[in-house]
Amino acid sequence: MRLEKVSIADVPIRGKRVFIRVDFNVPLDKQRHVTDDTRIRASLPTIEYAMAEGAKVILASHLGRPGGKVDPRYTLKPVAARLSELLGKTAALADDCVGPAVEAAVGRMHQGDVLLLENLRFHAEEEQNAPVFARQLAQLADVYVNDAFGTAHRAHASTEGMTKFLPTAAAGLLMQAELSHLGRLLATPAHPAIAILGGAKVSDKIGLISNLLPKLDRLLIGGGMAYTFLVAQGVPVGKSLVEADKVDAARDILAKAAALGVMIQLPEDHVIAERLEARATTRIVPRGGIPEGWMGVDIGPRTVEAFIRAIDAARTVVWNGPMGVFEIAPFAHGTNSVAMAVASSQATTIVGGGDSVAAVNQAGVAERISHISTGGGAFLELLEGRELPGVAALTDKPGAES
């Protein structure tokens, strides 16, 4: 799958109807107000570029899981209100995303206008990637732009199907940034290159590790997944989280890394507790010192120091997954320390995954990260080397190589 795609900046759009697939799947409170507008802000550069170029800007997104039918709880009305505030200009909300009324609303647009279509998933045909529905969406536009990297791993009508009915499918500025940073990581990372992986399960990361290992010099492993690797080395881990059916896979990864000359660093010490509660008594124990009845809940201070040294020496750093039970404050020190170290690094730094992104935001260092990915599943699948339908559907840049 080629990652060098035609950009919105490569396509003449003045006076054109430009359909931009965005990811406005944002959290709402009980009063139906947007509580986190990060995803809206992420696509503002693309939207504002299209407005400035004199396009008629048609935005489309899903919100939640309404099950293929109209559900007022999932209307994009709160999103249109927040978008209007951010743009300083009214972003009108259509009553639907297809049909004669929507076509008429598009027909009334002037250059620089913004129209947000109603929730795509009010139609079951969106997730079914139904050709008739995809054609209806395509009829609204002259130019297709995908700026929703977070949905690029889904072959839906608005991410893949409708590109078949339009001459050019371009990447938005956010999509382009994702593909550029992740493409370099996969193709030509600056060395030393390290990955920091955490989270609960080895099973979620096997494909990623297998694809990244040949490109790395060092792999740092924390979080719950570390205990499966320690068991693979014969280290006792008490009642720490272990995927017993993945111990052999962990052993295979350790062998593959050794054969490639890639150093895998596992925790040298642990913060342990008897239960997952903020008030639980904790202890710090060495690598093999977790007693029965206790569980690892965070990496220990020696491990934090070792990980920081590795990060400081690196020229490329990619981080996915917390180092401990991050959502419980007393067990978040390792994750927070890694966040600060990654932010202080002189390397090209890429952070993806909800908890890792939350950690750099919580630490107030997000602006010091080279690239924060907006994709969860899409981020992992691309790093696993899998084809993303929403990316594969975009027009290749002339002369681009695989």
C-alpha cells in the first residue's frame, strides 16, 4: 500500500464542491455538549484551507453507534455548534446526509460556506459500504478529501466506496501528516530507533511488534503485557496479568529480537499491590520479586531510569500503551515519567493510542511531541503493515513508490 497520496493542496478546488470526510466522533455530556473537541480541532487546518481557497465545503462524519437508524442522541447538532465557534463562522447542519433536501442545500452554497451533513451512521448502508449509498454521497461533490485517519481502517461508504465515483480522492492535511510520519517510521527511521509498548495485552501488539522489530534498535515493554514476557523467561509474577495462551508467542518474539540484534528491555523492578485500588498498599520489588497474592501495577524507579536513558539516546521514538494501571493515580508514575521523557527527547517522537495520548496531554507536553496520531485502530493496523481501505482508496501521488 502506497502512503504518498495526492493532497488537497495538489487539487484545484476554487468554486468546487469539496466533500471532506472528517472524524467528529467526539464525546458528549448529558446536556449534549462537546466535552473534548480535539478531533474537531485536528481537522480545522484542512477545513480552513478549503474555505480560504473558495471551495464549497461539505463535511461528513459519524458519531457513536446509532445502529443504522436515526437516533436523536447521536445527532451532529452539538458538533456543528462547536465547529461554528471554532471557525468563527456558521457551519450549517443538514437534516440528512443524502437525498433531495441535502442536494438542494448543497446547491445553495457559496464559495467558503461550510455544510456539515447529519450522522452518516443514521444509514445502515454507510457501514455496509453499499454502492447505491456511496454513489448518493458522491453526487454531492466534485472533489473527495479524506481527513479522518481514525476511520481509515474501515471500508465504509464514506471512506472507501464513494471514491469509486469521483475522479480524485485526496488526503486532507491531517491525513497527510499521519501518513508522512508513520510512513517514515516504517520505511526510513533515524537510528537509534526505539518503540515503547505497554497496555494490558500482548495479543493486541503481536502484529505490531513483528512488523516493527526489523526497523528497531531497541524495544521497551511495560504495562500488563510485560508480565507475559517475564513468564516466558521463567520469572515469577505473582497474580499479575498474564495471557497464558500468549507465552509461547512472547518467547518467539524474544528469540526473533535476539536474532535481529534488537534489545528488548523488560521491567527491572515493579510497583506492586494486592488489589487495584488507589488506597491499596504498594511496594517496590526487583525483577523477580513479585510474591504470590501481589500484582505488578506500574514499572519501578530503576526501570523508569533505564527507559529514560534509552529514550534520551534515541533519534526515533514511537510510543503506544501505558506503563501501568494508568487510570489509578498512584499507579501512573511510570506512564507520566515516560511521557515527560518522550517530550524532552531530541528525537522524532510519535505517540498513538488513547492512554499514551492522554498521558502527554495530562503532563502538558503534547506540543513537544513531533506527531500525536489521531488514529487508534488505524494507527495500530498501519504499524502492523496492514492495508487501510481508507488510505488505499486515495489517489497515489505521481511517481510515489510503495
